[in-house]
Amino acid sequence: MRKPFVAGNWKMHGSKASILTLVTGLNAKSSEISGVDIAICPPTIYIDYTSHCLSADNIFIGGQNIAEEPDQGAFTGESSVEMLKDLGCQYVVLGHSERRTIYGESDSQIAQKVKVAMKAGVTPILCIGETLEERQSGVMESVIAAQLKAVLDVVGIAAFESVVIAYEPIWAIGTGVTASPAQAQEVHAFIRSELAVLDSTVAEKVIIQYGGSVKPNNAVELFSQPDIDGGLIGGASLDANDFMAICKAAGV
Ligand code: 13P
């Protein structure tokens, strides 16, 4: 049995005042939630502040990006996995489509970051997903397979026991258009089958989150799909009531 996992990707949102309000709300509601792992991923600069605000012992902290270099060095503007770990991060979102498209991160850079995170003992949340054009032109599966393969080639299938995958169809991110539960399930099953070709035990264990306009009103149906093991939540993770309702939908 896979334990569902819900993570909030705050993206570049928040201030000390708004984070205090949000995390106070999460703290207050956290005891109502069980049977689900939960993480929140603030902007790097607010990780430390967020963890000071956080008192709920069932909510963990993650980052949204790391440098390819593991430790430290002359890399102006970057933050290393060791620095995130030092601040208490257990997870890091890697390969988000916003980083792939806006910042030009390549499959090989993402694979390197996954490797560096794993070596540090920080669990990568590896984001993969297709554009609307790729879906409509019938290349969705090959795009997703290639995104997976780039990482598998570098870290190997055994490492996927400790990688979380987030399937995020780009056309559903921040648009209010959610993949239907059946559409999402189809891709999740495909991802699991791709991994099963290499190792069926690992494939059965790997957590595959769905991300893209998950809201309290669609979470239950999405999370009831057999291969959807929770979600990576953007906009709705900025509201304590909405995020906790989504976590509850994934839990027991
Ligand atoms: P939304 O939930 O705002 O669509 O964002 C999804 C996402 O990109 C999470 O990483």
C-alpha cells in the first residue's frame, strides 16, 4: 500500500505576513489529518522563516529548486541541496515545467539535480508532463517516457524507490482546467508501466502525484484513482483551508 503524499508548491508567492497567516492556519488544522504525508515548499528565502512558524509535526518542508553543484562554491544566486538540508528540507521539487520552460532547464540538468538531491538524502519530487500540443499531436507518451528516461539513465531504477514523481500536464497548471480523473489515471498508469518494465517492485512502490488545478472540489475524485497517490498543489496550497481540505481528501 502506498501512503499518499500531498505537497504544496508555493512558487514565488508570499511575504512574512502572509506566511505567518498561512502556516498558523495549517498548524491549527493539522491534527485533523491522518494517513497522508504532507509537505510545503516555500520560496528558498522563506524556508527558514516558514519552519519557525510551523509547529505541526506532520507537515514537512521542501525546496523548489537546487543548484547542480551539491555543496558550495562560486555560483552567484544559487542555493545548494546541502543548504536546503541545513534548513530542514526533506524534499525538493525538481524539473517543474516552469523551470524547464522559463529557465531552460534541460533533462540532463534535471537528472543531475535529482542525483545531487538523492546523494544528500533529500527526496526529489520529479515533475514531468506534456504540453497541450504534445497531447493533441499524439506524442504525449513519448515525451513523458523521454523525461523519465533522462533521469533513469543517470540514477537508475533502484533509486526511484526514493523519488516522488509528479505528473503535471502543463495545460492544467494554473489554468483552472484540471485533467479529468480518467485522463490523469491513464498517464499515471503509463508512468508506472514504464518503470515496471525495469523493475516491477519499484514501480509498485513509487509515489506518483498529480498536479494541475487540484482544488478541494476535485481532489477526492482525482485521488480515488488507483495510480494517483496524492498531489502537487500550486494555487490552492496558498490557502490553509483549501490545502488542508485537499490533504484530507488524500488521507483516511
Ligand atoms: P496549480 O495547482 O496552481 O495549477 O499549480 C500546479 C503546480 O504547478 C504545482 O507544482
